[in-house]
Amino acid sequence: MPRMTILTEAELRQIVKLDLDAVACVENAFRALATLPVAMPPILRLDIPEHRGEVDVKTAYVPGIDGFAIKISPGFFDNPKLGLPSVSGMMVLLSANTGLVEALLLDNGYLTDVRTAAAGAVAAKHLSREDSAVAAIYGAGVQARLQLQGLQLVRPIAEARIWARDAARSAAAAGELRERLGIPVRAETDRERAAAGADIIVTTTPSSEPLIAPGFVSSGQHITAMGSDAEHKNELAPAIIRMADLYVADSARQTRRLGELHHAIEAGLIAADAEAAELGEIVAGLKHGRRTPGDLTVADLTGTGVQDTAIATLARDRARASGAGTIFES
């Protein structure tokens, strides 16, 4: 008789953390994307503009992984005004051998938050300078907090700045992160000052207009932009993509359509067919990462189905090992 495990957000938070295991899990997913015949269809997205809402559906089959996830991920960005979270959703994990449902992960976006922050850590590990100690985070939501936490797993981050449109939220985030991470974290009200002297810049917003101008950045910095997961979103001035010594996509097919690269192509600064390195190729050693300490590097992370399959199977394995969840027999 088929058996399905149902896991709640609270249970998933107990068994899956943003730690080095999660980073390795996502790193291996990127490696697979570059080296194996992964099946990853384009993102399906439904927009609900009158409520600043969108729903993304992502999936991927990775040879060698015995399950694959289908993720439903709503983002409704006016929800905080209603006292509700911006992101919710769930993942369904199916057997790659039989197609039967193995697990229903009612994570409300938690696993997406973890795998997205882990991807930022992977990008920093392979593209930023090893001595990177100062981080600038744009945004003050859950992902802003997790991105800084993820950076500390792979780089000796000793200081951080937080910028957000809402000064009260950035101040609250800075205070929380100071206490949690034990490093100086200040709220910055000026976007340019936030970036000045930072070794790593991470943008984590749903902005539709660039937050980072060319004059804000300098040689030696690494930038991870992870908010532009739809055609209308844009966090980096397109000229920054042309300025970069190395531009890296999570999936070049996706970033040409909806990432920061998409805007550089639309602006006529980058050819539509220009070659773009992918993070998995760098992880696998197929292409070079940062060549010199003075390089300006950019990672364009739009979110991939392989990350969802990787984190969902990690959650299933952890649930089996710990006996977490509720078994449902159909």
C-alpha cells in the first residue's frame, strides 16, 4: 500500500537547518545541473498584479536522485501590511522510480528560504575573495537575514550593513542579526554607503528598479543578486553586468529570460547569445571562477528546480532518519 509522509513547517524547521550540509546539498545540485542530463522545464509563473502576487511552479529530475520535487511557491508582497508572510507554499516529493507521492512538505516557503540562502553561500564560496569580511545586504526580510547567515558559513564575515526602503525594518533586522551572529551589523539609510567598502553585496528584494548603480561598486567586490526571479524585477543597473569581470548565472537559460542578464540584454549592453558561465560549471571545475583579487564578480540567482529537488530529498531523508512526520496510507 502506498505510503506518504506529511511534514509540517514546524517539523521541517527541526530537521532541516541552514548549515554546511544544506550548502553542500545545493552545491551538489548545481554540479549535477552542469554535468548530468538533468530534466528541468522552464518556470511556470502566474501573476496576480492587483495584489502584487505571483505563483511560481518549479521542478527538476536529477539522475541519481531517487525523488523529484514539484514546488508551488506563492509570493504576495503586500501581505506584511495584512500581518501575513510574503511567501508561502509547499513541495510535493515524488518517487523518480514510480511517480508515486512520497512526501508532502507543508513548509510555507521555509525550504525555499533555506535552499536560496544556501545558493547564495555557494556563490560566495566560489566567486568572492576568500578573505571577504564585510557584507552589505539589501532588503530586511527573512531572506536578507538568511543570506548573511549563509555567508558566515563560507567566509569570515566580521561586519555587515543592512539597507531597506523601510528604515524601521532595516534597524530591526540589524539588531536581530547583531544578537544572533555576534558581529557588528548596522542599519544603513544610504544605498551607496551600504555598498562602499563591502567585500560581498547581496540583494534580496522584489524591486522592479535597480538598487545598485554602477558608481556604487568597485573592483574586488562580489555581488549576488537573488531577487530578480521575474521579468519585471531588477536589482542591478544593467551596466554592472557589462562591467563585471565575471558574470555567473544559476541557469543561463533562465537569466536570459528573467534575471539581471535579461535587463542587460534588453538595454543592448549584452548580446542575447553571449556566452554566460553557470554556477554549476564553476563548482564542477568546468569553467574558471574569480581569477584575481581585483575582479568584480556577479552571480545572478533566479532559483532553479534542482535546488528544490535537492532540499526536498534532504528533508525526506532527515525525516526518515528521525521518524518525523505523519504517515498517510492511501
